Amino acid sequence: MRETIKILSVVLLLVALLVVVPHSGSFVVLLTTRAMCFAILAMSVDLLLGFTGLPSLGQAAYFGVGAYLTAILATRYHIGLGWDFWLVAAAGVLLGASLAALFGLFALRATGVYFLMITLALGQCVWGLAYRWNSLTGGDNGINVGSRPNFGLDLTDDRTLFFLVFGFFAASLAALYVLVRSPFGRSLEGIRERELRMQILGYDTWLHKYLAFVIAGAFGGLAGVLWAHINGHVSPETVVLTTSVDALLMVVLGGAGTLVGGAIGAGIVFALREYLSTLVPWWQYVLGGVYVLTILYLPTGLMGIPAQIRQFRAANGKPGRPGEMKTLASAPS
Amino acid sequence: MSKTRRVTQLADPLLRGTLAAALSLGLSSTAGAEELRIGFIAPTTGIFAQIGKDMVDGFQLYLDQHGNKLGGADVKFIVEDEQGKPDTAVTKAKKLILQDKVHMFIGGLLASSGYAMAPVSTAEKTLYIASVPAADDLTQRQLSKYPYFIRTTWSSSQPHHPLGQWACDQGYKKVAAIAADYAFGYEVLGGFQKAFEDCGGKIIQKIWPPLGTKDFGPYIPTIKSDADAIFTLMVGPMSLQFPKQLRAAGIKKPIIGGGTSYDEFVLPFMGDEVIGDVSALMYSAALETPKNEAFVKTYRAKYGKVPSYYSEANYTTAQMIDEAVKQSGGKYPGAEPFIRTMLALKIDAVRGPVSFDDMRNPIENIYIKKVEKKTMFGYDKPELWNTVIKTYPNVSQFWTYGKEKFLAQPVYSRDFPPCKYCE
Amino acid sequence: MGAQFWVVQAFNGISYGALLFLVGSGLSLIFGVMRIVNLAHGAYFLWGGYIALSVIGATGSWALSLPAAALAVAAIGIAMERLFLRSEGFARLRTALIAAGLGVLGALAFAARWGAAAGGSLSVLVLLAVACAAIAYFLLARIPVLAIETDVLRQVLLTVGFAFLFQQAALDIWGGNNMDINPPSEMTASVVVGGLYFPLYRVFMIGMAIVIGALLWLVMEKTRMGAAVRATVDDAQMARGVGIDTNRVSMFIFALGAFLAALGGVIGGAFLGIYPGLDFEILPLAFAVVIIGGMGSLGGAAIGSLAVGLADNFGKALFPEVSYFTLYAPMVLILAVKPTGLFGRE
């Protein structure tokens, strides 16, 4: 029952987004498109962090390869600007997945904070490559993706692009939702809770984690493909460490283990970085402050507020009953 | 400043009256005087925040000195923070165009920001004036993609061609080069190498420390001992550390620097070990002209530091806009006519005489400068200044090569010009 | 590549390693004791340098700036650890601090939106800040804070948030210029041995690392606190069982880590410069030391920093093509083979 309410509210929000945004100012359309693209990346990070318990600081790498692939194919080989855009999108997904498949072999040797560090190092390797491989990536000048694809739908129009990105976003959300509700997704949560138990129960936990890692890479690559066209420019800055940190931030803000939380977090971070920064110069303090406050007071993120309120009421509403042991509910139910 | 305000306030009613009269003749306008909406994109937070501040301050100083008007039009000056990221620069540029409806947007810091924002100007058909990004190809091989783009500062290789010529004239035959490993470094060294080797010199070594290197320990001992001089291109913290470490290692060879190795952004924080080091750029704060002296003194009194080329570039950009709007009859005529007007300008700027070539890049003086410790402009303490020792007038981005010939060669990169004399 | 080349490069590598030891040992100890990766460690380094600059500016004494900056940052470190990385104890102070911050932001927001209406009066803004702070305090005090000690990931993410705040604050306080710390001129000279130049400052760096390393070793091996630390690193639960106050050990180690990082910032400031962005540039280097040397091991940190210093130096000198990878590729390989670091114990 609760599940149905949640699904309905998410659908409602999506519909609202679809209806309201295109009629708002061009800048709002732009910001929302960018936020939705990052939301896909954030949701892939959530798959790893919230559901599998793997904190990765290197997801920007897959985002970057998707973006660079799109940019290089478009500028050098003129591929991807017509109907073959869909081919490029598929290629981006595959490339992201392949890179994750390679990196996963290294990264999954570690867990916890060691995993954090090794993914950081891997991400930095990709950054270094983007910087140094001048002939391919244009080095620090980056690559300008000249024009947007036109396949009946001309993506040069910002609003049309919005609808396309929305489509990908909604589809990703749906796909990931189905994934985490499947037995595979449940096993991931089991691994997050207590990997040893899962191993005793006979699960190949390494394989599960590896698959999750590869899937996250795939979605990261997809987000990258979209980003190349939304931003029109790809540079090593896209693959820099702070992008990965931002993605993690978005998930923590919105609520780890909720999928939608990542999207909400993406919206907030973008609103702060790209909108609040146009209003006041001290927006960095707001960003840092929101972050610190969320971790301290809302460990389950914004999506976890209803559950926290419920716990709070349960603990304080009945006198004579000592406060319940507040465990960190990783997935509000 | 208040004096100028009062003076322009006297002139204002006159201007307003004239315009009101013009308006009453049925010209459509919503305000009294013409409004010029200018968007300015600079990093005001993040690691480049100080440079961004210099950029804004330079432009703002000109506005303050001219009653916040350019060419007679009231200026609405909107500054947006690009945070040192090209992706954010794109968003802010679009915000300025779509939401604030600016007539033009100016700025960007990094070459990548310049490259990222140029297509925005094409897509939105809005003028983009790059007042800092120096990437060569923006006004060379890539220019045709950006019809609404103009640069008012310098291209990376532009000051370094004459520097190469100067190096030959000093009698240097073999030069070892150490430059930051990124596109700007390639283009700066490329310009120097081309000119230097064309007049008989030889680059015998190229070392590329990664951008941001501060410990040059691995690189300094590998510098070839038979070099007559060392060419360096350093940026930011690299500029501070390299000369110190080179001299501490006992190497006394003369240093020839690229524009950012000793510019006024880093010079105040350097020590006496850089005295005698040479570099080249289109500006030096030690330029002994009345115009520059006034500029340096006013800027320093107001902002507490000697202006760097970031400040001068934006101050002069404001001056150019002022002149162009004036010639357009006090209002913004649209991007294409405005660009044509700008290209025809001949400005007497703080940096000297500036005009434009047909690829929309300035033609200006290039100054070969040497660091000296002295008192200047009536300041009582001796400080480090970039004394101008030679001026090359009317230097364009193509130097003496001619546009066609220059564009036929590939853009300067890590491998071009090739290091023929490197062992 | 004569003997000269190898000697000079080795010397350079060792001196660089000396600086890394200062930065990395603190991070390693913090991890060993508290199991958290302090991502604000780079910010401590940066603040150490900036505070030293202020001290030098105010007193003209470089020698004074070393302990002054290190102690100041240690104090900041203690405050951060006690207030934010623990949920009990100083809860009220923490809430008050956060409320004060929110109050200031609220007043700033008001000024941004309706500043003209208030006439820009400072007292109005201050009053507003106090009012906002009071409201914030009232609200925040009502929200229970989940025990943060138990969740390592949360603590790590918290340090990231602080790293951002520290970075912005440093920019607002000291500006964004690329600055340099100037040690006394005697130290900028070079010692000439056998025709080779050895900058005295690098010798100083090596000397300081050895002295600090020795002092740390003495503390760890010969004092009771040191024994408590080593016990906690080995097995925190056991240590608690034996009656060691791991809480106090955490505080001590965090302060020590911050102290060392700041000291590194002052010493490194004359070598690397002090500028915005240095905090996130030095962080991966500190990581590299901890990874290679193993978390929680002082001896490991010494070996790790030496290894990183030499490898980075020789890597760049001999294989300049892969300069960007001389740090990260080995990190990946080592972590993949031995996830707790070369000398780590788990």
C-alpha cells in the first residue's frame, strides 16, 4: 500500500515536471535538463551506495567516457547527429559498462573506505588520460560538440532536448526501480546489510557487486552521452574529482537507497550551484551547510523525512516508553 | 569618483532631454536613456577567484570612471560566477542571454571556458567578447564557427613570436624549454620556438611538467647544461616556485619567460631571485606612459594591488565598447554591426595602441620586459616591476608570417613545431 | 645519467617524501584509530599555511609561525572532532554553533533580498542574525541526532562538507592570490657538496621530518597515551575492554593529525606556495602515503612517504610522458593487491 502511494507520488511529480517546466522561462528549462542528466548519474551512484553499500568516488569516469565518446564521434567522424544518435547512446552505455567491468576487477578487491580510495584513484586515472591524450581528447581545451542531433526531432531547440532528456531520465528511473525491486536488487540490499550472511547463504556476493558496478557504469555512460549534447562542450573538467563528490553528495542529500533521492539531490545541488550562485556570492556556505545539516540531522536524506518524523513521534508521543533505539534505516519503508 | 558622478549628472539631463525628444518622435523604447545590458562571466568563487576579481575590478573601474555609461548608454553590468568550470560558464552565459537578455557577454577565464562559450554565442546569436581566454585557434582555424565572437586580449602565441626574435637578437643559440603540460603551454612555447628557430636558434630540449607542478625537483637536474638560456612557461603557483628552485639548484642561466611566468598577478609575491628574468606580454604595469601611470595609481589606490593584465584587458575592453557604442550613435546596433564597428576601431589604450585584424584578434604592442627592483610612479618602497626593455609595435597573431601561411600550418601542439634539435 | 643525476634526484625525492610524511602520518593515524578518512585533512594543511602567513605578517617571525599555526589548526581539529564527529557530549555547543551559522546566513539572505529597505543598517542585520539563530537553535535542538560514531561513511562525508566550508572560508579570509611563505634568508641558500647544490630548505624539510618522526615514535612507544593509541589501532573493542578510553584517544589523535597537517602546511608553504586549491591537491598525496604505507602505522607512513616521494620524483624524471599517472596507477595496483595498504594490518 505504502509502495503504491510512493509510486503514485513519483509519477505525479514526473508528470508535473513534464507539464510545468516547458512553460517556464528558458533558463528554468535549461537548468532542469542539466539536473535531470545528472540525476541519472546520481541514481547510478545510489545503486552502488544506497543499495549495495559501495561508496564510489569515481563515477565521473563513466560519465566522462560517455561524454567524450559522443563528442569525438560527432566532431571527428560526424556520427551521432541524425538517427545514429541512438546508436551512439547505446555505444555510450556499452562503453561505460565496459570500463566499469575493467575497473570493477580492481575496485571490488576492496570494501568500505578502501573502496572509496581505489575508486578515487581510478577516477583520477581517467582524468589524467583526458588531460594527456591530446590527440584524442583535445587536452584541456576540450571538445566542442558543434551541433545537436536532428532526427525528425530537432534537438537544437532547448525544449525538445528537455523532453528527450526527460524521457531518458524517466526510463532510467523506471529501469532502476525494476532492478532494485527484483530478487537481484534485494540481494544487493542483503549484501549491504551483512555480506558475510549472504555468502553463508550461498550467494556469490562478488558477482552481485560486480554486476551492480557494471550497471552503474552503464547508466553513467548514458548520462555522459546526454551531457555532451546538453552542455555542447566536454573537457577534463567534466571528469574532475568534484564531479564524483557532487554525485555522492546528491545521493546523500536526497536519501541513499531511494533512487528518487538521487534525483532530488541533483535538483538541489544544481539549484544551489547554478541558480543560487547567480543571486548571492556566499552560496558555497549554503551548499556546505546543507550538506553538513543533512548528514547530522537527516542521515536518511530528504526522502527519509517522513520516516524520521514517524520515528520521532513514536519515540516521543507515548510517555513512559523509552526512546526507541534509532538505527540508521538505510531504506525508509 | 563623486566628482565625475556630479559632472555626468549635469550632462545627464541634457542627454535625457535629447533622447526624450527623440523618443517622442515615436521611436519605441521603454526607458529614458538607452540601456546597455552587459553580462560578465568570471570565476568569483573557487580556486581562480582572485583572477576573477581582477577581471571584474578592471571592467568596473572603467565604468566607475565614466559614470557607469559606455558610449552614452547606461550600463546594466551583471556579473556571473563561472566557478572556474567551463560547464558552469555555459550555464551562466545562457542565463545571461535567456533570462537577463544581455546585449553581449564578456569574459571567461580558461581556454576551455572560451571554447565552451563560443558556440553559445553562435547558437544564441549574441556577441561574446573574450577578454581573457587566449587559445590560439579561437581566432584562427576555428573562427568561422563563431561569427559572433571577438577577442580583445591576445592569442597564446602572439607575444611569444617577437620574444623568439628577441632571443635570437641577444645571441642565444641553444635554448632548453620547460613549459606547463597543457594547451596553453604548447601554444606559448610553439610561438617562441617557431620564431626562434626561424631566425637561427635551436630549441634543444622540451620538458613538460604537469599543470600545477610545484616541486620541480625531478625536472631541474635534467636541464641540458649546454643551453644558453632557459625558456619557461609557468602559470599561477608554478610561476612562484620554479625560479626559486632553479636558482637554489645552482643554475645561473638566463630565463626567458612566457607571458604568465612573471606577470603582475604573481610578481608581488616573488622574491629577489627573479630580478633580471625576461618575459613578454602585451602589457606591463611598469609601462612608462602617462595613461598607464594614471591607471596603475588609480587601480592600486582603489583595490590595493598593482593591476595585472587581467585587469587591463577588461579595462580596455570596456574602453573599446565605450568607443564602439559611441560610434553607433549611443545605442547597441546589434551583434554584427557592432562587431564591424569594433573591428574598425583604433584605440589608445592603457597598454598602448590597439586595433584589430580581420580574424577579430587585436594588433597591439608586445613588450619585452625584465624584472627590476626599483621605485616607480612615486611609490616610496622599491618593489619588483617588469621594466620594458623593448617594444615590438603592431604585432598581430600571425607575426611576420602572413595569415594564409600561418593558418596553413597546424595549431601549435606538444609535437608541433617538432623538436628537431632535441637529442 | 651520471651518479650526479641519481644523487640529486634521490635527495629531491627524499625531501619531497619528508613533506609527505608530515601530511600523511596524521591521516594514517586518524584512520588507524578512528577508521575514518579525514577528507578535510587537506584543508588543515592549507589553513596551517595561511595562519602562518598571518602570524608572519603580524609578528615578522617565521619561527613563531610554525608552532602557532600548528596549534591553532590542532584546536580547530579538536573542535571539529568533538563537536561534529561525535553526537554526545557537546551537543548543545554544536547546535549553538550551527544555529549561529544559520543566523548569519539568514541575515545575509535578508540583506540580499531586502537590503535596501533595511537601509543597510548593521544593527538591524545583527538583530536579525540573532533572531534567526535563536529560531534555528530552538528547531535544531528538537531534532535527535543519530549516533554518528557508528557510521563511518557518514563521518567521512561530513569531513567532505567541512572541507568545502574551510576552502570557502579561507578564500574569504585570505583572498585568492598565490602566496608564498618566505623562510629566513639563511635557509634559502644552498649547500655545495662535490659540485652539487643541495638547497638548505630541503635539508631542513628532511631534518624536520626526522625530528617529528622520532618524537612521534617516542610518544607511541614510550608513553601511556602512545600505548593506548597502539592498542586502539590494533583492536578498538579489545582496548575498550581493557579500560582504555578510546574516546580520549580519538580526540588526541585527531588533534595530533591536524597538528601535523598544519605543520606540513607551514613547512610546505615555502616549498609549494599557499593558494586556493592546494587543499584538494595535497589530499591525494596524503592518500597515497596512507595507502602505500598502511593505515594506522607510523613506520608504514614513513616508508610510504619515502616511497611516494622517490617514486613520484624518479617517475617524472625518467618517464615524463606518464607524469599524471605516477601517483594514481601505483595506488590502484597496490590497493588491488593489498587493499589495506602495503604495511596495513586488518
